Amino acid sequence: MTYAMLLSSHRLIKVLEWITLIALVWAFAAPQAGNGFFARLGRWTGVLARSRKRAMITAALFPMLVRAVMLPWYPPPKPQIHDEFSYLLQADTFAHGRVVNPAPPYPEHFESEYVLLQPTYASQYQPAQGLALAFGELALGSAWAGVWLSMGLMFAALCWALSYIFPLRWALRGSIGAALQFGIFGIWMNSYFGGAIAAAAGALVLGSLFRMNDHRQAASAAALCATGIIVLFGSRPFEGLLWLGVSVVWIALQFRKRGSRNGLALRMVPVSVSFALVFVAGSAALAWYNWRVTGNPFDPPYLTYRRIYGTPQPFWWQAPIHVDRFRFAELRDNYLNQLHLYEARTSPADIFSAETSRLKNFWRFFTGPLFTPCLVFLWVALRDKRLRPLLYISIPFMLDKATYHAWFPAQNAPETILIVAIFLQCWRHLLVAGRRQMVGRAIGRNLVAACFLVIVAAGAGRATEPYLPALLRHLPPIWESLYPARRLRDDVAEKLAQIPGRHLVFVDFGPEHCFCEEWIANSADIRNQPIVFARDVSLESDIRLASWLSDHDVWVVEPDARPYTLERLNDAVLDRLERNLPVTSPEQVALSAE
């Protein structure tokens, strides 16, 4: 229920824990409370689950409509972290009808996290998330609209895949439960970091594998499976490789099982052919993308960037990446931070601390207090024959996450379908527990009702926050983590946007500036960008860049000063600088406040 595990409030977690406790106590004290209402609700969801198409549409629209209703109080998010700026650059490139951008002149001024400047100006990431954001930008005028649409696609895909494992009504319930936990206020809906596309692709792969059990649909299922794997290679390549291995083993086992029957082995031929055709075509498209960005079809931008800047560091079972020289301290500090996390593998105590931290963050994102009670029945679900294939498939993904130096929710996106399926089966066991099934059902109903209550309360609290009396001013910190804090860069950009003309802003970081606060993020078309942020390199280089952007007013911002300063250099000062004459005092425009 938190905005993100990076920003979640401890007060919010405590409130959710108390709500969970109240729901449990109420279930034991009055297990029959609300039976009539929940019976009617169950019949209504049963009507929605009479067809797979209707259930998928419901699963998609539920989180999308709830989030849309909350837009007046929770507007589309501002980008916060390096990865988001990189994805937005990629989306803007695609929206301009280009695959890559030519390298800008004076590239040292535009060095930024996870952005390539040579041989082309492009994001380091594979293209799937950028394509989704670009679609939103072109179709609805907002990159976040691409996030919003991709979340609907993800929950439709989850419902579709779950319907081949569970009864359709349970597939719909599982999708809605996932939407309540991480679909409305989760980081995938409220950032540009990605996650939904990879989660939808993982669901497409697993659902297709189960769909192959019907030999009449096996060939089309194989094509869908290959499509999902290609999308994973275009978003989370390593997890795509794991799903490729799972798919090949699955198809081989199907071939072996059916080979003992006369004529059935021949039916696996179109399965293999359709899978191979889609996979080869998709791989060729991704190789072409790599070639356009790096000049080498077998060298993805991700690896090219890592060789230059040393980030992200690899898995613990791989050799570390060492970089000796950095032009800017912020890029160096990010590299040293990740190298420190990587080197934690040499200490048992550090490994234990890292693994427990990952499990805690995993729990906060995928489970949270309100869905924790169903984990009591995990031991029962693990013995369930229906889940046994999912448990075997989960093993390589668990090893994948256990041996990486950091964890973010998007890294688990490709296996979201596995997580939801296992939790859903635990939930089903919860509902049949207790005396004559009444307590288990009451717990399940109360916890679902609590989820809806929290969603409504968070929206109402945010809407009424400006009108709260002084006596209740302690309440906003409870839900403040459900929306990101405003950044200083956003304030400066907003002030400059109110001044006519275009602006070039040289950012002069202080020696203690945190690498996590990135300022150097620009669009695909730097030359025609209204506000350009650039690094302060040297007097000579700064003058050359200002001459290239001669139609931009020149500013210098010192974000680490207290209070920060924003100074404008007039034409006379620039002329003196170009002639290397001493400057007495630049024209200052006092725009800063705090």
C-alpha cells in the first residue's frame, strides 16, 4: 500500500498493522458480520467472471479508474531518480520518430546517470519501457499516460494467466488483490521506473505455457510465449533469459510426454516452429536496436554504459567492474556506492544483512501488513501439487535476486505472476480455515474490506489535507509517502518556465552534493529545449556551449548553497567572459527563497 519501498512511511506501516490486527480480531469475534453484503459482492464478481474477456477488462479497468479518480489529489508523478530520467529521454526520442539521437556537441556538459553520449545520445536501457512511455506521450500527451495504460495491460495479463491455473473467478480476485496491494499506490503506477511491461510479459509467458496443455491452442500459445520472452529481453534481459530456459524445458517436457502417443509428437512441430519464428524475428529487432545505439548488434547499451561508468555493478558471482577515472564526483560517488554494495558478498554478516533487507523490502511491496495473514498457509500451499511447477520455476528467479547487490521492485516484475499465483493459493487456503470455514472467510473478507478502506482514506486524507485544523496536523505524515516529495530542480524549472525565452542553466554542485539528487536530465532535442540543464565544466567549455545555444539565456544555479542561488548572466558579462576580461559582478536575479 505504500508509494514505494524507497519512500514508505513507518507511520503508514504502523497504521496498516493496526488495521490488520483490528480486522483479525473482528473476524474471530463476529465471523458472520457482513455475510449478506459480501454474498452479493461475490455474486457480482461471479457475473464479471463468466467470460475470460470480461474478467480481463475488469482487472485492467479497476486500478486504472481508481487511480484516475485520484488525479486531482495525486497528480501524475514528477521523475525522481536517475533511471526515470533515462527512460523519459528514451521515450522522447521515440516520440520524435527517432531510434537514437546524434551525439550532442560538448557532451561532457550532459554526462548523466544511465545515459550514453557516445557514439549516440541515448538511454542505456532496452526499448520496451520507453516505447510504452512514448505511446502515452503521443496518444494522450503525457508519458505517464503510458505508465497508466501499461498498468491496465499488466493486470489484464495477470488475470489471463491466472485463469489457466485457477478458476476464472479466482483469477479475477487475485488480480484485484494485487491491484490493491501494489497497483494503485505502488511505484510501478507512480513513477517512470518501469515494472508493468515486464510483469505483463512474464504473465504472458507463464499463461502460454499452461495454455499449451490444450493441443488445439498449442501453436498460438507458443507464439504468445515467444512474444512475452522478446518483450522481457526488451525490458529485463536477464530475467528474459531465465524465462527462455523455463520455456524450452517446458516445451521439451511436453514433447516427451506426448511423444509416447501415436501422432501427438507431430503436433509439437508447429509449436516449435511458431515459437522459433517469433523469437528469431524479435531477437533480430532487438539486435538492430543495439546496432543503432552502440554500433554493435551484440553489444546492448546497458553493457556499453557499464564499461564506461562501472554501474550498475554485476551479480555477486561475476567479476566486479572497475573504473579508475571520473570527470564528475557525482558519477564517481554512485559507482563507489554500488561497488560497496557489491563487496558486501565478502562478509557473512554483510550478506545476511543484505538478504534480510531485500526480504523486508520485498514484503513491503508485494505483501504488506494487510496480506501477511495469508502467509500462515504458505506451508500448506507449498505441498499443493497444482503449485509444484510454479515453485520449481521460481528457484532460478530466487537465486537471481539473492545474488544481486541491490533490490528494486522492478527487478521482480518478470516473476510477478509467480508471486501472485502462490499468494492467491495461500489466500484460498486461508478462506477454508477456521471453524466450519467461517473464521477463514471472515478474515479474508475483513482484510479485503480494510484494503478498500485504506485506499479511500488515503484519497480523502490527501484531498482534505489543506483544510485540516491545527489539532490534526499530525495526520498528513501518515500518508505523505504515497506521493513523492517535490524536488528543488522542479522548483527552479517552474520559475524559469515563467520567464519568457529559453534558458541554459549551468549547475554548480557543492563538494558534498549527493549523487542521488540528479539535475542533469534533458530531452531528446537539446538544441530546441526550453530549459537545458548542463554541468559546469570550465570557463572555456561553458562559453562554447553558451555560444552553441546562443538563443538561450544563461543561468548559474548552486543547488547546495543555503539558501540556493540562481544567477543570470547578461550579454555584457558573457562578452567579457569570451574576451577573458575580469568580471566585476554578474547581474543577479533573486529567485530563490528557502
